[in-house]
Amino acid sequence: MEWEIILGGPETVLEEFTHAFRDPSTRILRAGDGFVLKVATFADLADARDVRERATPIVESLSGIARLLLQNKESLRIASAVEIRPNGTRNIFVELEPAVLRITGGLVSLQVPRADGSIEERRPSDPAPAWLVKALDTPEAARALRLRDKRDLSWTDLYRLFEVVVDGAGGTEVIINEGWASRAQLSRFTHSANSVSAAGDLARHGVERTAPPADPMSISEARSLVGILLSRWLGKGAV
């Protein structure tokens, strides 16, 4: 049975993913005015509910990747599942809502000249396929991407995500030894996240349990740091 998932989300993000996901095992294609996800293992399934169940963790991970790599402002979603019959007709199942696609300007790619005169194009979505593989193989990575799938991460969101990354990476010493962040940066983040003086009402603790940080980290710095840690961890070991 041939199936495809119609995706909902910003057009620029889904268009960018068409460049990253071209492998027959997992493809994202433009189809008319929308975008579809095709996964080779969908062919093993006979029921639309099973297709949606298999597609859900894939789309959740893609949504977190889009937030991290492409600064996407909304979640990607499954709009419907489509059965493609042998005669070419299509049967649409589990349609949740129409996809609303808005063009907000293209994402920038980088063209790098090679020594032989050819041009290498580097796109912001290039790491996405390897990250998706890691998310589908590693529950901690999938959870991290689900946690990342928010527009504005709070201190509590960031700390929870930080803990998942630290555990998945093998501890803070691994992060420091890999050069992803310094010990001082990690300490400054955790101290600020827990401090009422630094984080205010959004701090992880309700009262000041230790002396407040001398140089508190701002929420924007914290988002940047955790984003770097998550990116480095997802990319570790990727080919």
C-alpha cells in the first residue's frame, strides 16, 4: 500500500526540508500547493491510523528540528493521511484541519567555491536528516526535540531540555571535554535558572537557596547556549 502524509506548517520551512529530505527512505516533496511526507516503511501498513501513528514521532522530531535549525515559529503537523490506490486515485483519511501555508521570505543558502571550480551549496537544513535518524533511534533525542518544539522556551523548559542533553551526552564532563561549553558557562546557566534574583518569577526555585549569581545569564543567552548544546549532541556521530 502506498501512503503519504500531508504536512501543515510554514511554506518556507517545508520548502527548505524538500532540499534536505530526498532519500527514498524519507522524502518531503512539494505536491501542488502543499507538501507531503513519504516514508518507505509506510508501504508495510494497511490502515490510516497505523500510518498516522508511525508518522507522528517523525513529524514531532521534524518540528523540533525546524525550531532549532530554521528558527521556525510554529509547530509542524499532520494535516491528513492519503492512500494512493494502484489506479492513481487518492483516498484522504484523518484530515484534522486544512494546512495554512504562508510565505514569509526564503531561507538563505550558502554557495562555497571548491578548489576544482565547482560550487558546493550549503543549506540551513543540511543537518536535518541525520538529526531525524538520531531522534528515531534514540528516545532521549526524540524527547529533546519535543521539548524544543516551543516558540519561547522558559527557564524551566530550558533546564529540562538541558538535563536531557547532559544525560544523553554522558554528563557535563563530556560536554566540557568536547568543547561544546565551558564549565563556567554551564555553572552560570544552572545558577541563573535556579535563582529568583536572576530569573524572577520564572526561576525553577521559588526562593533564593544560594547566593545569587554575580554575573547572571539572560534568558536569551540561555536559549542560545542550550540550542548549541542540543545541536552539538544531535550532530555527534552523524555522518
